[in-house]
Amino acid sequence: MELRSAIEARTSVRVFKDEKVDLLHIREMVRLAGLAPSVNNFQPWRYITILNKDLTKNMAAVVAAKIEALPSSKSIAARNVKKQVTWFSTFFKDAPVVLALVVKPYKTVMESGTELTHDEINKMRNYPDIQSAGASIQNLLLAAVDMGYGACWLSGPLIARGEIEKMLHIEPPEKLLAFVVVGKPAAKVKPKPKVNLADTMEIIE
């Protein structure tokens, strides 16, 4: 598949066939994810590949409990919102593959030449470590499409980041940043409409 076709075909897939994903294919997706640009070429990422269904169900249960504990009114609307958010944050439990993106702090040259802390520099530069991770995830998503799979990028489960980090044995200075799920789509999913180019591009001459 040509790059342009993969970009145009990519969309968030949340319901999958009950089929295993070839481990060699997962390795290739992660390899391509690692070719993304990163701040200072530090490549601050690693991907934990989770195939254990008991583990993903336990993680989903922790996420659901966190959402349920959020303060809210007792209206029907509030209950419906929580129900919807819970599904979107826990459907990963039914995906064939769950990839947990873990990042570590990057080293910056500015720390040795200024009196600013790493956190101050990171904030000033608008978090290039997170921007780098986003580029890596996009590579992974496009690789999945190119190889005939569907995928989805999730941040909702991070409401239980502390608990999930313990379950995955992630320790500081590393931290869990996002999930990506991969599998064969249960049905054809059309890409959602996007904003027109005229509304997203400005030219200054």
C-alpha cells in the first residue's frame, strides 16, 4: 500500500475479530514506530506487547472502577456519560493485541548550559518528548493499516496509570504514556470526515 493510501484509509478501529495477530507483524509495526523522529534522536520509547487476556481484563477493571469513582451527579445523563466513557476506555480488553507505550525522560543539551531544570525546559519547549511519542504512535498506526490490520490510539485508560504501571512493572523514571490496540477489524470501518484543507492551512507570503 502506498503511504498516501494508508494515511487516507487509517481510522480508529475498536471492534476486532477473534483472531491472533502474527507476532512477526507486531515486531515490524514496533520497528517502524521506532523510526519516527524524536527530540535529540533520543528515541525515548519502548512498547510492551500485551497478549495475556487475564491481564488486559484486570487492567480494564481497574480503569472502570476509577471512572465509576469520579464525582458526578446522579442524573440519568451523568450515568450515560460514565457508561460511554467506560466503554471507550476499556474496550482494549477485547483487542487481540494491546501495546503499552512507555517513555523515559530525554536528555537535553540546555540542562548543561542553563540553570533551568529539565521540567522547566520541557515545558518551555512544549513537551517534545510527548510530541516524539505521538510521531512514533502515528508510524505504528499507519504500519498496521499497511499490513491489513486496524488499530486505535487510547489515552482513556491512563486514568488508572498508577495502578496499570504497577501491573506492568513500569518504574520511574519511565512512565506509561498511551495504549495502542491492534487486530483484524470485525467490520469495515470508514474513516470519519475531516476538516477541509482550507480550514487547516494558512499561507503567509
